[in-house]
Amino acid sequence: MHHFNMIIDGTPVSSARLIEVANPATGRPFATVAGGDPDHVDQAVAAARRAFPAWSGTPDAERRRLVNALADVLEAHMAELMELVTQETGKPLGGLNQVGSGMEVGGAIAWTRVTAGLDIPVDVLQDNDDARIEVHRKPLGVVGSITPWNWPLMICVWHIMPALRAGNTVVLKPASLTPVATLRFVELAGAVLPKGVLNVITGDADVGAAMSGHPGIAKMVFTGSTPTGRHIMRSAAANLKRLTLELGGNDAGIVLPDVDPVQVAPKLFGVAFHNNGQTCACLKRLYVHDSQYDALCAELARLAGEVRVGNGLDAATQLGPVQNPAQRNFVHALVEDARAKGARVLSGGHFIDGDGYFYAPTVIADARPGMRVVDEEQFGPVLPVIRYTDVEDALAQANASDNGLGGSVWSADIGAATALARRLECGSAWVNEHGAIQPDAPFGGVKQSGIGVEFGAYGLEEYLSLQTVKVMKR
Ligand code: NAP
């Protein structure tokens, strides 16, 4: 079994306690990682603080070059990293609509390159006989990053690349369930970055909690569940840490009556089920007009029955297992709740026998508010379909959620769909698409889905503080 170490101050660090990492396709461990503790947090923060003056003082062009070199590292080790991502998350190498570990590593490269290319401008607000006023953007210090298990490598890249590009140093903690590709990447990054600039520690929630309360960390960027986001926000108050929180979603999609159900079904299926629904901005509630309801449900159920579920290392696999047994049990509990309250399970609704944490892709008809699968984020291979007759009512139901990450409207009438999409209460609204993120467009949640945005120039601003410099001329 491979073992992966933490990296603190450029040095591999292990510990007496080891964490076993299981492959969800088999349920068996395939790697061990060091089980870090709050002392390691102290060491990593100290190393990052020592590295900060030189890194933040590095000429901008050189930092840009080094971030680009990290993309080269990802590219050179793409096959190895893809296999590690598949082993730890269960997601296929290719997968449904090619949303698998190939996309995860490919996306990590693309996001890194776009971030390397971003400018950090100086704004001139005034330059006259009285004074010159410039607004400079300065790095914050040490950034703490905590990542979840669904897209571990890509989300770590989303956090660390803008942090580094801006001149911050980083302490990173991946999810205990999926630390492996991240540890390997940070090990490889050691060939590019000065020591102490990027540190990674593993461990359980106590490590994450120690980071969020740590006085030496200036900002936390966190992607994960809303309850954990609240914990982090509370602890961060101790030293007024800056926060970017990318939290849970329960994205709604509204299908307008002019859509051809057979034509739209594969697209809807893909955006709901890729990565087994374990993506923050997957389509998680589908509102369909009464006139197409039965036809669209039947088509979605047919697709769910045909999709190939299996070990992600097998090239034919479209959907892998659920990432962990607790999540599979949770998903099943939501399905059982819906069944008990009168919903019709058109496909799936059960575990798949054998090793691993497989769950049959599930389409639920006659879903309605009051069922947990509608009211809560399922984060699994289950799609509830809700019937509506009045589009204003569908919009009201879509917005009647504490979450506000993404949402979509599906129609042949682009003008009407866009007008409706603008009224969705969410950070990203798509027309005839869902979850279509890209590295130059801001992405983030409103309401309980988070604070702040990531990506592009908008996201980079979150890793910088503004300094106004006024030079008098008289
Ligand atoms: P989670 O349970 O909140 O865990 C996320 C990370 O937080 C893990 O590294 C975890 O460490 C750590 N953690 C747990 N308790 C902590 C504490 N008290 N203080 C500090 N850190 C702590 O989330 P998850 O189950 O891994 O991820 C699924 C959730 O993430 C879903 O709700 C999904 O929608 C959301 N998500 C959001 C986005 C977005 O961009 N908005 C993207 C992806 C996922 P351990 O693993 O060691 O427990």
C-alpha cells in the first residue's frame, strides 16, 4: 500500500498515527496518509509565515511564471493524478459526459493557467496638481484552505492558485476521505515553489478547527458543508480572518412547457447525475410543467436504467460508487422518506449488491416540498422531479430554499428563460445548461450557500487587501 506524507516547510512529515484511505469502488484501503494533529498546524503556519516576506516580495512576473510551472507539473503527471483521484473518490477516469478524473485534473490545469495570467493592477483614482491617489492590492499573509471529498484536487487548485498568485503563502488541509492526490500534488509542487510557500497537513476535523482558530492565519477559504462553514466562521472571528465560504447547494432547474422532453432529457440527466450527483452545483431539484411531466420522467428513468455503473478505473464506466458509506446511507434515507410520503421511485432506489458503495441511479416522480429529498441537499445519484402548472409557483418553490448556489431555466424561448433565470435567488443562473462553471467567471453562493466568490479577477480580489496611497503634491 502506498503511503503519502504531509509536507511542512518543504519537508515530508509523517506521524505515528496513520489514516487509511479506502477506494469506494472496493471498500478496501489502497493508501495510508499521516494522521496530523494541531501541533502540525502550528508548524505549518510557522513555516508559511517565515516564507511570506520573500514570496510576497517576489516580482509579479516571477510569481506568474511559477504558478504556470505548477500547471506544467499537473500536466506532466496527469495520468498518475487521474488514477489517484479515481481511486480515492470513485469517479470514473472518463465518465458520464466526460465529467470524471480526466476533467478534474484537466480542469485543475486550466484553472491554474487562467489564474497565472491574471493581472494585479494598481488603480489611479486621481492624479492632478493637488495629489496622486493610487489603490494597491496587497497579499494578506497565510491563507488556510480546507477542501471536501467530491472534487479534491480541482478544489484545492481553486483555493491555492489565486492565493499564491496574489503573493500569499498557504496551509492546506484536504478531506480525510480524499487526501491522496492533493498530497502527491503538493509533493510535486516542491520542485517549483520555495519551501514553506505551500504546506499540506492531513488529519480530522480537529486539524481543520485548529486552522480556523489559528491567530497566524489571515484568511480561510473553505469548500464543504454549510454546518462546517458556520463552525469555521465562528472560529475565524477570533482574529477577524477574511473568509471565502463555498458551501452546500440545492440547485433547482425549471423546464418551461415549450421544451421537447425527449430532446432535453439527456442534458438534464447529465447535469444532475455526473459524478453521481456529488457536485455542489449539480441539478438537485427539477421542476417540470404538467404538460411534459410524464414524458420527461419516463425518459429520465430510462436513462438512469441504462447508465453503466462500476469501478471508475474501468474505461466503460459512466458512474462510479458513492464516495463513502455514510453518504450512501444518507441518500437512501432521503429516498425512503420520499417513498413513505407517496413519491414514485421510477428507477433505482436501492444499493447495488457487492463490494463498494454503489447506489442505483434514482429518479423520483411525484416529489414535492415536505419530502427530505426536495428540501435537503441529497449530494448523491438521486433526482426528485416536481410537477408544476404555474411557472410563478415553480419559481417560488425554487427560491423557497435556504441555499442559493446555482439554478437553471430550460426553454426554446431564450428571452423568457433569461428573464426567469434572473429572478432565481442564486449566485449562478444558467439557461439551457446547469453547473457550467469556467475559470474566468465568478462562482459563489448567496443565502446559506456561502460568502464570496471564486475564479478569475473577481476571485483573485478575495486574496488581496486594498491599500490607498495618497501622495500630496502641494
Ligand atoms: P464537510 O463535512 O463540511 O467537510 C469539508 C472539509 O471540512 C473536510 O476537509 C473536513 O475534514 C473539514 N472539517 C470538518 N469539520 C470541520 C471543522 N469543525 N472545522 C474545520 N474543518 C472541518 O463537507 P463534505 O461532506 O466533505 O462536502 C460536501 C459538501 O460540500 C456538500 O454540502 C457540497 O454541496 C459542498 N460543496 C460546495 C462546493 C461549492 O463550491 N459551493 C463545492 C463542493 C462541495 P475531515 O474530512 O477530516 O472531516
